[in-house]
Amino acid sequence: MPLQIPIIATASSPAAVENLTYGLTSFGMQILSAIVILVVGLWLAKKAKALFVQVLQKKEVDQTLVGFFSSMLHGALVVFIVIAAISKLGVQTTSFIAVIGAAGLAVGLALQGSLSNFASGVLIILFKPFQAGNFIKAGGEAGTVVEVGILTTELKTPDSVKIIMPNSSILGGSITNFSAHPTRRVDMIVGVSYSDDLQKAKQLIQDLLAADERVLKEPAPQVAVSDLGDSSVDFVVRPWVNAADYWTFKFDFTQAVKEKFDAEGVSIPFPQRDVHLFQENAS
């Protein structure tokens, strides 16, 4: 009996071909729509960032905040655009949003300290209690402000030491800004002996102030007897100078007073006590 090989004839159904073509076309349109949303969306996000930067710059917002907020806006827009493109492909984005929310909450809890520093940095930059170049005292440290950042502020001490302070520690206490005003009053105490001529000593101090060009005429410097101490009569000396001349004037004037008093015979007493001994006759 000869071997017979069965021949199976397959014929494509017209309906199946039509459904396949429709499915491929529909999926292709979805991919094309997602690509269009992604490309156009990223372009619009870039334009929105540039417009946002221009608005902030016109409002004269600090450049540090301009860069930070514009980057945050651009990042948020990119995330929104990517989610919109994925949803166009038929993918359920509810789970993505939930994951992003949970991740944001976890990051927020893990970075509580950093978020506190961030909020303090934003407030410092917005309200500007100090700025770069000012000499301040805050958070137990004193120095010249080098840079105000989002999370930290950098100070440079007079002996050229770099200090990086968290913004929350600065804003959490009092801030003393020695450079906030263009002029400063120099407060000094000059003591003379009880045996010296007070009018002469006062005149010598006034002459030294009048001869120094760094002393401002207005407000007028003040020289007056402030205290009758244990060992000296103390003059309070309060001239006004430009903030930049504060320390140089104070050092120079202290030396000039000593030299002038020595030349004029006015003594600057050092602390001393007089001991009186009484002898009683033995009974």
C-alpha cells in the first residue's frame, strides 16, 4: 500500500487579517502619539522653564533660588510628560503615581533635617538678613559670609578659617549683622588717674578725634566721664566711623591715646588697692 502524505491546506480568513491590520495600526498610532507627547512636552517644558526664569529675574529673585526653583519646575513637568506618554500606550499609571507618592514620603521622612535646612535657606535668600560679603555673628560663629546656599552657608573667619553652617542653625537663633549699615559707632573706655586733670585729659582725647580723618563729623563724637572706678576715672569715647574703618581706627586710636597721654604727663592707672594697717596697743 503506497504511503500517502496528507496535505493540509491553510487559508487565511479575511476577518482575521483585517483584525490584525487594525490592531497593528492602532498600536502604531498609540506609539506615535506617545512619541509626539514626549517630544512636544519636553520642548514645552524647556520653554516653560526659560519663561519662569525670566519672570523670577524680573522680580529680582536671588539667582540661587532662580536656578533651584526652575530646576524643580522642569523636573516636575518632565515627570508629568513621561507619565502622560506611558498612559497613551495603554499602561495603567495609577500604580506609578502611587509609587512616586510613597517614594516622596519616604524621602521626606529620611531627609527631615535637610528639608529644615532647605526651608531656612529659602527664607534667608528671600528675606536677606545678610548677604555675601557681610560680617555676621550667628549660630555661635562669627565671620564674613562667602556664599549663601540652599542647605548651608559658608563663612570665613578673620583668621581665614572656612566654616560651613547648616541654615537651620543660623535661622534658629539671633543674627548679628555688623555690615548692615554703612557706619558704626566705636565704643571705647579710657581711664585716667584720680590725681590727673580731667579737663586736660578730655581735651587731649577730643584733639585726637578731631585730627583723625576717619572720624565722622555727624553724628558728633561723644567724650564724657562715665564711671568713677576703683582705680581710675573712666571716660567713655564714642566716635562714628565708616564700617570698613572700624577695627583699624580702634587699634590706631588706642595706641595714639597711650602715646599722647605719656607725652602730656597724663597717667593711665592699672588696678591697685591701698592697704591701711592699724596697730592696737596690747592691754
